[in-house]
Amino acid sequence: MAIEVQLKWTDGLQFVARAGTGPGVVIDSSDGGSGMGPMQMVLAGVAGCTAIDVILIMQKKRATVTRFIVNITGEQAAQNPKRYTRIQIEYILHGSGIKAKAVEQAIELSETKYCSAMASLNAEVEHTYRIVEEK
């Protein structure tokens, strides 16, 4: 399966990326500030990929997740190319009756089997999670 994305230069170091006819995403340098930088987009991609997996798995487990947040932090090498050497992910699940074992299984399946964005990296990935019980 091929995935195509087109990147168009707009001005300075700003670009607009578009997959097919979908909405455009602004990518910019940290100095420009009009969009995420490319390395921030990598983290956003990993977070989005694993978040989709975890939600789908939790739904299959019939867990009642009412709110879900993924916080992701990447540590970059000091020298070029400044690749991610370590990525830390915190999953925060709000809801009722969410079982820790189910969350652990969902994260494990995402990180080892389903998340293609994560599998495309060679950084060390660590994660934590929190369940916020709602009544």
C-alpha cells in the first residue's frame, strides 16, 4: 500500500502538506511559528497512531472511555541528524470501569503490533498511563 503526501512551499520555511484531497497541514520552522516543525509532526504522528489503536482496542474490550489524552515527549540527539533517541508517552484515560490490565494490553498491542508510525522509528519508547475514574 502506498501513501502519498504532497508538500508545497508557500514562503520562507513554511510548507503545506496534503494527503490526497484532505485538509492541508502547515509545517514551519521553529522561527516561523506558523505551524508544527517536522520533528514535532513526527511525534504527533506517533501519538495519533497509537491513540487510534488504543481507543479501538478499548472499544473492543467494551471499556467506557469518555476522554483520552496522549502526552508525548521526544529527546533528540545533540548532533545531526538530530533523530529521536528516546520517546516517552503518557496515556490518560478518563471513564468508568476501565481496567488497568486492559489498558496495558491495548498499549502493548499498539506499540508492538499495530502502530506503524512507532515501528518506523528506532528510538527507545517508554510509556506510562493513568486511569481517571469517573462516576
